[in-house]
Amino acid sequence: MLRLAIVTSHPIQYQAPFFRALAQSVDLEVFFCHQQTAAGQAAAGFGVEFEWDVPLLDGYQYSFLKNRSSVPDVSTFGGCDTPEIADRLAAGRFDACMVSGWYLKSYLQSIRAARRLGIGLLCRGDSQLATRRSRLWQGVKYWPYRWLLGAIDAHLYVGAANRQYLQHYGVSSESLFFAPHFVDNQFFSQRADAARVAGRRDVLRHEWGFTRDTTVFAFAGKLIGKKRPADLILALAESRARGADAVGLIIGSGALESHLRQLAVHLSVPVAFVGFRNQSELPGYLVAADALVLPSDAGETWGLVVNEAMACGVPAIVSDACGCSHDLIAEGETGYRFPSGDVSALASQMSTMVGSLSGSRARLQASIAATIARYSCDAAVAGTMTALSAVH
């Protein structure tokens, strides 16, 4: 059995199922660069202190590296500094090492150590070209990135935008392996079905003062700038002015919450603010909505909340800047796209969605189920194992 090391920033709810599944096929050890706290979650943009209510560390072997950063953090280059990874890789006699990108110092330390030790090197990130950068910065980083990415034996791309990014920097097709972004589809679908059977949809709508026939558009995530949650409220105001019976649902907390509440009142848009909801609760809230809206800018390199919604059978309207829009959104089949920042276009797509839901909800849900099945843990593990075989 191949021995695989994975170096990643910190325990993340989306990665745990992947690690557990991989551990069934390889001798796996995961090295975490940082141990996140409840306070750290709040500071990272969630706006509230919490612990995830799903197991993050069960089912696989792991270690926490000593983070020597003077300002520990998982979002800045110097926030994770773990020089001991070189010794850990050497002592572990690994066949391959996978890093979760190259934006942290720890990842570059791991890449350098793996190259020196002759260990096969894999990378699974989700960068995309749509992320806004000045032309000067694009030019400055092109050749260093081309060299760095070329030094990696296999790239596990998560979707079409990520593949395009890697090819832009000269990564050959032979070094690309599809290991899609996914959530635990079964976890979400089972809880969504249970919520529907229990009548959760009607109960919540009654609590919020929404009727059965009203179309509820939900936003779920951190209430921060790059996710542009205000665009949903602005588009709802425009859509309602056109005569649509549409309302909003905001699932999440963050720095913009007060502003969003004031905006909804100012525009007389009915919006239910339900705060942060943990993984086990989220499906019950998503099924109370008719569609998800993700208006994020290009800082949203994927948008896993769309996977979560679709696993619950909920269609989505997604800005074209989100990485997942190229993979998960088939116009009129699983949802709709709109140009990022174009509130009028979003309002138009919301009106179109109202029509689709009234006329072909069953067809939408069938298309969603077929699409989300391709973005699964099994698919990610299969792609990883193919890459490992090629590298080894």
C-alpha cells in the first residue's frame, strides 16, 4: 500500500470525508499546519465563535505541526510556518506528498522538502484566472509560477476554471487529474429529505412570515465583502418592483450583518436573518428555500455552498466569477449564471428562476441530482489514486 502524506492548513469540514475515504486506499498521514480555535473561526469571517458539529479528525491518522509564525493564521503566507515538515517527511518514508496549494509558507516548505527527498509531489488547489490581479503583478508572477507548478508531478484540478488556470501556467495535460470539489452529498441529501418529511419547510416559512407560494431566495455563508450578499437584497428589491412575489433568507453571520439588515429595511424587502447554522442544521434551512443565490466576486474560487444546496435538491443562481459556475451550473437545468456585480442581471435571473420553479421543478431537481453525483468524494478519491499511480 502506498504511503501518502498530505499537508494542509487546518482541519476543515469539507476535507474530512476526503481524508477518511483516502485512508481506505492508502497508508495516509495528514499534517495540519495550524490548530484553529473557536475564536479563530470568528476572526476568519464567520462572525461567531463555534466548533464544527461534524467529526473533523476521525477515521485517519493525523499530526499537528508546530506553527512557528509570530502571527498564526491560515489566510496569509506567513501565517503558517512549519519547518519541521522536512524531518517528518524524511522520517515517514512516504511515497508521495500532497499539498493543498502554495499560498502558505508551510506549503512551500513541504514542496522543497519533497523535491529534496525524491518524494512524488501532488497538489490540489482551486486557483482560477478570474481572480483580480493587476497586469504588473500578473507579469511578475508568471515565470515563477510556471517554474513552481512545473516542479509538481501531478495536479489534482477541482473544476474547469482551475484546470484552465494550471494550463495557463504551462502544466501539461499529462500532469492533470480530475479530483473535484465536493461535499458529503449523502450527509446533506439525507438530512434534507428528513427535514422535508418532518415538514421543516412549512414550519420555518411560517416562523418567518413567508407563505407556501412565495419564492424564497437564500444566501448562505460568511457576510463579508467578497461574497457580495447585499447584491441579493438589491436584486430582490428590483425583482419585487417588477411584481415578483420573492423574499430573502440570509443564513450566516459576519461583519456586514448590520448593514444588510438596514438595507433590507430601507428597501422594504422581507428578509429572514437566521444567523450562522452549523453543518447538521444547514440542510433543514436550505430546504426551506426555493433557490440559492451566490453573488460572490472572483475571490470565490469555487463556492462549496452550491454543492451543499444541490445535494439538498436546491437549484442555484451563481455569479460567473465563482469557480463552480463553470461546472455546476447548466443554464435552465441546474440554475442560472449572471455577471458578477450586475444586480439587474441577477434580478432578471431570479425572475426566470421563479418561472422555472413553477413550471418544471421536478426536471430541475433531476438535473441537479445528476450533476452533483459527478462532484463526489468517490470521484475525488478515484482521481487522486490515478494521480498517485502515475507519480509512483
